[in-house]
Amino acid sequence: MKVDADDQQTLSSSVIEDESDTGFVDRLRELTSIEGSANALARKAGISQGGLQRYLKGGEPTRKVLIKLADAMGVDLLWLMTGEGSKGTARRDVELVTEVPGMEDYAFVPLYDAQCSAGDGAWNENCRVLTHISFTRYSLRKQGLTPDHLSAIRIDGDSMEPVLHSGDTVLIDHTRTTIEGEGIYILRLDGHLYAKRLQRQFNGISIISANKEYDKVLVPQDQLHELDIIGRAVWSAGWL
């Protein structure tokens, strides 16, 4: 998840609970139990183990830490902060989060189940929203990206290793459905989504897997209309 490095301000007591309320600590302990240990949760979220221990004792986390924890565990950010809503499925009314002081500078991009089968309808027609990923609006503007045209999925399989690993999250720009030079694009085939590098050739488009165990596939010019490009991958733990 991408957040600006200078976002270190702590949330006000109105965002989580009063210090006397153990609700946040209880939710954090629940996530710790799911992951198996506090150390395992800290590693998965990319935060310090000492910091997590402080939060388990009632310390107040920063926005950056809350976002990392919610993303790592696939839980709703608002549920983690306040206990409202559903834990396991991201709330669709995530704009409520922007009403929290300091959160209005963030855009929340839906993370969909990568194992979706969309059929002939919209690519995300039968996809489940797992959670929402937070990006600063400033960082998206710098990349020329509009939040309403973005979504995210998790990679499944090893065909793009070592560039993308199974379980990695990629951000998709759905405005880029035509090939603008070589890049990683998300394709739909038989109702499933795949990340592949596409490269223009004189006689068509090459579909390339980073893993050399997979063969390159050429889509000839007269079959390009069958190539269903959902969008271009623009971020995965860094801008692509």
C-alpha cells in the first residue's frame, strides 16, 4: 500500500475510542489471533514488532499504521478504527472514512477478488470487494491517475515471477485499454484475470510471461479484436 512517508500524525481520540475504551485493542487482538502471533502480524503489515506491542497495550497508532494493518489483513479500515461496519468485507460507503479528520487527502481504491468470473458483462460484475486500499490524492495526481478509474486485484500464480509474485496487489488504470508501448496489462480470458506483459510486433501483439517456464504467445493482427484488455497495471509496491 502506498502512503506518503510524512504521514505520521496520530488519529484523534474521536477516531478510535477514548483511551479508557478497549474496543480497538480487542479488534487488534482479534487480528493477532487470526495471524497466529503479534510478531507474525507485525511482519505481514510491515510495522515494527515493538510498535504493535505498544498498540496492544493501549497505545494510539498513526493513520499510516492503521492503513497498513487493514490492508494486510483484508479488513475494513473503518471497522478497525471504530468497530463500525463489517470486519471481513470492505464497506461500500468508504466516503464516510474521508469525513474522519485528516483522511480527506486520501482516495480509497477497491481491491477485488482476483478469482472473479465476470462472463460477458462488466469485468467486476461478479467480483467481491475485499477491502479498499488508500493512496494519497497527491500521489495519484502526480502519476496522472483518477481515483474513479482505478481498482486493484491480487496476482494469482507464478507466471509473472520474479516481477510479480502470487499474492501481490496491483493497481489497474482502466482508462488504458489500448497498448501504449510495452507494459504490464490485465487481460480477461474465460472470465478470469491475468497480468501479462504486452509488446507490439509488426505482425501482432506478444503476450509475455516474466517466468521463462511459460511460452510467449503471439496474437496476430486479425485477432487483436479478441484481446480483452481490462487496463494497465500502474503500481505494485511501487509505481510501474
